[in-house]
Amino acid sequence: QAEDGIRDVERSRGLGDVYKRQYQKCAKALDQLQKARPGKESTVAMVKAKAKVKWGERVLREAFAAHGKPWRKLREKPLLTDRDIVERWEFSKQYSKRSGQSWLVYPHAKIDNKKFVAYLDHKGRVHASRRSVRGAYRSGGQALESHLVKPKESQKYPAKGVMVTAGVLKGRVRFFHVTEGRWNGPKACEMYTELSKAMRRTFPDLAAKPRTKWTVLEDNDPAGYKAGVAVSKKEALGINVLALPPRSPDLNILDYYVWSAISKRLRQQEALFPCNKKETMPAFIRRLRKTALGLPAAEI
């Protein structure tokens, strides 16, 4: 498809060999800029100036896209130990041959926690709208190259947040739990009680069987998921754990996609708010819940 796209661009612009030489100069300039400025954006205007070509910026963007290097958001790269790498490889060997359809129904739930900052006034919403992650012109295979990874910069805003546990069950976000106060073992027990109810509603046939065992995919959170009282609660509820290898957020759909999709939709909603609108925390939580549960099944 990429080759077809390249030929289409060449035919439509009638550039042939000239086009190829110009693109090669631009691709080389892009690579040099990105390696010289890791974690920072290299624009097509900068590439054009460095390569000294006469193309317009729109043509240059089209050329990068046709050659499999469209503009993509930067990814975060976890810092892995040698043991982490081994554990990820073992996990891969065990589960990589399963079909996408089978992952929709097993594990029965995929869960994760996230603290959402509540931007309740215009000043906060303006700040939030400026936090979107920038990106780079790159191929999919370059996602975790060191110079194309999101820099570790902290952008804290003085606003309250809300701790949420969400769960993907049977291809949808069907579980949404808000934790009041500090997240810990007892709070995790409350969450697992509600999660058990959600799994039973989602899988009524399994719930009707005696001694049904449920499987939940989760990370290695020591404060809640791995706390002693939480482990005991899972045993009492018949919940088994499919634990992810350490530092592997890319293996959980919530980390990989759902959280960012929710945040994107929140920002889109807030862009339509009048400047004088002030949102209460309960109203923000209701909007957050509705947004999470409303993510389309096709996207999940």
C-alpha cells in the first residue's frame, strides 16, 4: 500500500526520478534533525530548510506519508531491566498465538487505575488543552527509538484529581469505579467487590455455574492490587490474576489506548465550554464516567 501511495504521488505530480532524489534528501535531513534533537519536534519547515528543497510543506507531508512516515504521536518508553525483558519474552511466547477475538472474552476483565486531574474552570481547561503530546514524522517501527520517545517532563497543575479504576469486559468499558480518599488495600477490596458484580452481569452464563473462577488482567500495583487484604479478597471472590510482566503498560489496553482516548474526548468536550463555566467535582466525575463507558466497541 505504501508503494502504491508513492507511485500515486509520483504520477499525480509527474516528478519521477526528481521526486525520488528530493525525497531522499528530505528523509536524510529529517533523520539528522531528529537524532540531533531527541524528544523535540522536527517540523516539515525545518526539514525543508535543511534539505534545501523547493517543495511546499503540504507536498513534503504527503511525501512522508506516502513513504510510510506520517506524523505520529510520541510514545513513552519504559526503562526495562534484563529480568523485565526475559519476563516479557516469556509472556509473549505463552500468549502471542491467541486470536484477537479470544482476548475479547478472556481474561474476563482487564483493569487499571488512573488519577484524572479535574480542570474545573477556564484557566485549568486552557492548561489542559496545551498538554497534548506532540509527535514526529516516523514509521511505526521507529516508535521506541530513543530519540523519538516522549521526554520525561512533569507538568503538574494545582488542581484536585479523582482516582478511577476502569475495566474492559467483553470488548467494552463496562466497569468504572471511583475511589474516595487514599488508594490502598481496603479500597482495592471495595473495588474488587464491585468488579465481581460487573463480571457476573457481563457473563451471566458463567455466573450461573457454581464455583466459577474469574480471571482478571492487571499490573503489579503494590499499594492496592498486591496488598495482602486485596489478595485475600480476590481469593474469596474466586478471582484469579493474569499478571502482566513488570513495566509493561503496552500489554494492557487501558494503558495502551483507553486512558488517552478518554482524555482526548474530555478535552474536546471542554473546548466547547463557555469561558465562564465552572464545573463541580461531582459533575466532572459524571462526565468522566459517561465518557469512559461511551467509548465505541469498534475502537476497543
